[in-house]
Amino acid sequence: MAERSRRTVRDLRRGNRARVLQRLYFDGPLSRQELGPATGLSSGSISNVVAELAAEGLLEEAGIVDSDGGRPRTLLRIAPGGGLLVGIDIGETRVRVELFDLSLTELARTERLLAQHGYDVDRIVRHVRTGVADVLRDAGADPARLLGIGIGVPGIVEREASGAADGRGAVVHGQTIGWSAVPFERMLRDAVDVPPEVPFFIENGAKTLGQAEMWFGGGRGAEVAAIALIGSGVGASVNRGEILDEDLSNAALEWGHTTVQVRGRRCRCGSIGCLEAYAGAEAMRERWHEAGGPLPADTDDEAALAALLAAAYPGPGRTAPDPVAVAILDETAEYLGAALADLVNLFLPDRILLGGWAGLLIGPHLLPDIRRYAQEYALRHAVARTTIEMGHLGPDAVTVGAATLPLSDFLARGGSRPATAPDPNNAPGPARTAATALRSRTAAG
């Protein structure tokens, strides 16, 4: 009974710390007086929690504001130097590794191109290992201060049942890149030189992009937002609920492998007629090359897409637009608009955002046509309440979103660091974990 009581007190204390940290992170800086009603905690509990967190270097003062007729109030915020986070984008053209502080200010970055070597998993693991070492070295950072490493990957991520004999952790099924049940977490754990208690969080890249946009970008304030990731391939996530809502959910969709053309082009997944076979950067490169576009066969996707856009939109004083390039991009806009209409009809989002490196390139040119086609293909009432916009966070959105995975876990644990790496099977998803901890109705004091 005594042990049970001790566990309960510990859990309440951690929950109180989590409430304060999460409120300060998303709504701060705030005074102690403002934290009370914001968290539902008593003034005594607020004082105790703030004192603990400040002593641990997780909170700092952020100025003083006048109060109505009383003493000036000290504002508090989360100390950026309270820990380090790594966000990694295992993209389809490069591996990008970034080191952040707790405010998600970038401290260092490095990239490794993949074009020449494809998606050989051993090589990608080496890229991650050297990339993490490089950013820590470049920032002069102590690996012991790492709160976690978040990674966005292409494909479906599964986690084995708790207690699995081989301890593989997160397993990635990336059919389009030739990954079949790759024990990616175990491989990274064995290869990356960080303390054993540093946790790894592996999610689909579209999901990490979606979480970044919901936390910091164009998704803020949306009840339901669909975020499309358009790169060499195509993916999406659907996000429901406010950041600090206990009903928040974030689900990755294999949207790129929905059928947009019966008996259509062969997709790299092996099926036919997939959206990705028409709207991904790799598919646009292939379609332009097949139509006689002036591209060497070995041109990579990024260079090819830039050349396609330059041919269709040559700019003032240059040659006339290439009609073949224009036709390919118009067809791409129609496929994307029709596929977005499916998201509208299925999920009734109030907001859709286009992201991914290719989406950021084509969006400024194609967005009006994409909207028009979406309106033509979607149900009128549903699409009338949906806005379609560009994502706000640019090409780093996946790495920022990846870094939010360990950050969310850290906030949910009330700023405590695990003695050993946590088992993701024994906890809800990172965003939901943070929200649930904040909205817990039980509090000490």
C-alpha cells in the first residue's frame, strides 16, 4: 500500500510539472498568477512546481509586467538551454539532421545526399550516425543533454508488442523505397553514439510534417487539418483537435497510393494509377522525359522539377512557355486537386496545407488551379468550408516536426529525463501523451 501511495504522489507531481511546462511552452511567457487558472493548480502547487523547475534549469524569468494596482509580476518561460533535441528527415533525396534547443531554435545542421546511392538502409544508418555526431560537434554540445532523437521516415511505421524477444522497436515498411520490415530503431540504437537512455522516436514523415504545422505553422487553430507532403513521393496526415486538447490525434495516410486513374501509370509501389505516379516529383520528371522534355536520363528529381517549372514559367524576356511542360503541370494540378477533393469528402477538414520540398516549388504556380480542381471534384458543401493553402514552415518542417516528438514526450514527463530509453508501446503517441498529461483532472494541492 505504501508503495502504491508513493507511486501516486510521484505521478501527481509529474502531472503538475507537465501542466506548467506545457502551458508555458505553448502560451508563455506567463506569470505565476496566470499559471494558476491556466493549469487548474493552486497557488501553492504553482509555487512548488516553479521552484523545482527553475532549480533544474528548465524555467527562467522573461521580464516583468505591471499589474492592476498590485506588485509587478514576473513572467516565466521555458529556458531554451534546458535540453537538446535532434530532428531528422529521412527524405527521398537527402538525409537532413538538425540540432535544436528547447525553443526549437536551430543550433546546427548537416545534410547527406541520397541520389547516387538510393535507399540502402545500412548507408542511411551511417548517414544518421555521422550526422548526429556532426551536429553535436559543430554546436559544441554534450550528448548527455540530449532529450531525444526524432526521425521522420517514408513508409508505414509499426511498433512490435511490448516484450518482443528481439527488441526491434519501431519497424519501417517502406515499399516504395525497398524497405520491408526494417528494424530501423534497433539499427539506429546500435549505431548512433549517444547515451543509452536517449530515446528514439520514429514516425512517418508526413505525420511529423503535420505535427510541426499544427504546433507552429498553418495548422494552428484548425479543428481538422490535412497536411499534404509532396516530394519525390506523396503522403499526407490528418490532424484533429487543438494542441492542448486531450482528443488531439494525428494520423499518417498513404494518400499517394490512392487510385486516381484506373489502369493508369505504373507506380513505384508496384500498383497502377496511384496519385504518386502522377503528382510526385519523380513521376513529373519521368512524364516530362517521356514527352520529349530536354532532360538527361540521370537528372535528379530536384533539378528536373526546377527545369520543368522554368520551362513552363520562363519569366520576362525569356522564350515562350514550353506547351508540353505547361500541359504536364496542368495535369498534375488536376490530379492533386482531385485527390485533395477525396480528403475533403472523407475527412471534412477546415484547412488543407501543401508542404514537402516539391510542394513548396510547385505550389506558388499551381495553387489556384489545384483549388479550382478540388472545388470541381469535391462535394460543394464540404469544400466550401475548406481552405487550401501553402504550409508555413518551409523545407525544414519535417525535421522540426521530428524534433517535436521527443519534445512532446519530455513535456509530458514534466521535464524529467528517463533513466532508460522509454518503451513506445507502453505510452500513447507523443502529441496525445502531452495533451492527456496536461488535461489530467487530478492534482496535488
